[in-house]
Amino acid sequence: RGPYTNLNDFITRVADRDVNKRAVENLIKAGACDGLDGNRQQMMNVFSIVMDNLAQEKKKSMSGQMTLFDFASEEDKKDYEIKYPNIPEFSKEIKLGFEKEVLGIYLTGHPLEEYEEKWRKNISAVTTDFVLDEETDEMKIKDNQQVIVGGMIIDKTIKYTKQNKPMAFITLEDLVGTVEVIIFPRDYERFAALLNEDEKIFIRGHANVEENKNGKLICEQIFSFDDTKRELWLQFETKEEFESKENELMAMLHDSDGKDSVVIYISSIKAMKKLPESQNISADSNIVNNLTNFLGKNNVKVVEKSIE
């Protein structure tokens, strides 16, 4: 009967084939239903209701009871289909999390993509630098080399020493691969709050390289991605233009509180002024969008700073 036209059509046509709620949920989470008529969050909100209604109709039909749908035309039936709530799509991070949950891989992107500038700004090595080349029997990283890597924790194992102190073995994934990181008891105690799965962190440490094995990283220090600082640069053509917009600008910045500094740049005289720390903000997408609408796209820029 041709391609599935919408979620209701799909569920109706597979209802007699032992396709249960879990299967439909996983198909939605994996993105298999993206070609239908709603976004993933809308479909997640209604698929269970559609399936319950179909199950009730089937029960009544089997017991010989007449239902509304026995009398309705195909056109009229559409009026009784479950309507999607007016809600936006899941965030990219949630969508990717669902894909990893049901498929074991990220399908439409990677959770670190939106942090790529921050990631590249702070690392001195990537995870593939710890991988032994099968042809040359060498790796880029040398034993005891000091490096900084960044990524997200995808696996964690806690073990205890003979003194019954906890230490951790984590797998850190970046945009190119994974590396095992060993965190000894003293450092585990210091950084335990950051050692959660899906946590995005930078790790400073030294490489541990053994013959015929992939390298590992011995942790010395951990930074959250949130610990890195940014500068919000706001450009004005002239000092007069800045002064004419200063009050409105400061009002826009006033309600934002964070660790990111603000830099005012006057392009005509190549002068810059960094606002005091008391006026630091959180340079999130909302305030950046508002400032872009106020000053223009080419006059607002967020600059990632390296780990101090």
C-alpha cells in the first residue's frame, strides 16, 4: 500500500505484526520515523495513545461490538486521529542520547560537535594519538609525555587498592576515538564529582605506553568543560555609536550572571576595553542571539579561552 504516510498510518499497518510499544518507541528514538509527519518529541508523546486506541478497537471488533470506525468514511476517520501537541523537537543532545541508547552509536552527529571549538582550543593530543599503528608498530604519544585530552566519559569502573581506597578507570571519547584513563586514589578523591558518565571534561596527565599495546593516560588534573572561560566581544564602529547604545546594552547584560568576560571593541580607533569581573556574564545562546539582533551578526563574537 505504498510508503507510510504518517505515524498513525504506520502504527495501524503494523498493528497485526506483533510490533509492540517498545519497538515503536525505539524506532522513533533511533530516527527511523523522521520521514513521517512529526518531530521525535511529538511522536513520543502520542504513539502510546495511538497503539492503545487500536488495541481497544481490535478488542471490540473481536467481541462483535460495533465501533465508530465501522460507520465512518476514510475522510471522517482522519478527523478522529490523535493530533500532535504543539511542542518543539528534542534538543540535539537528547536526540543523540536516544540514538546511542537504542543503537549503540550516534547516528546524526556527536554530542561534542557543538563544543568543537572549545575542545580544539584546549587539547594537546587526541585519543587516536594513543593508538598503536599496526603497520609501523608505533604511536604518536611517547611514554611519560605530558598532554591534555578532552571528551566525554562513556564508561567508568571503580576499583579498590589494598588500602581500600577507590580509584577509577574511565573511557574518554572525543570526536575521533577513545582512550583509557587511570585515576589513582588521591586524584579520584579530588575529582570524583566530575567522574560521571556523559560528563564532558579535559584531563591533564602523562602517557603510559607499554610495548605492543595502545597507550593509556595517567590523570593528574581534571577540568569540566564549564571551567573554561570565554570572552564575548562586542564591536562598535565609533565611540559615539557605543555611547549611544551603552545604556540599552548594559541593561541587556545586567540580568546575565556567569564567568564569561565582556570586551568592547571600537573598530575605527582599534581600541578595546574589558569590562570588570563584576560585569561578567554567561555567554549562552539566548544572550548571544539577543545581542546579535541588537548589534548585527558581524559585531558579536564569542571567543573560547584556553584552560588557565
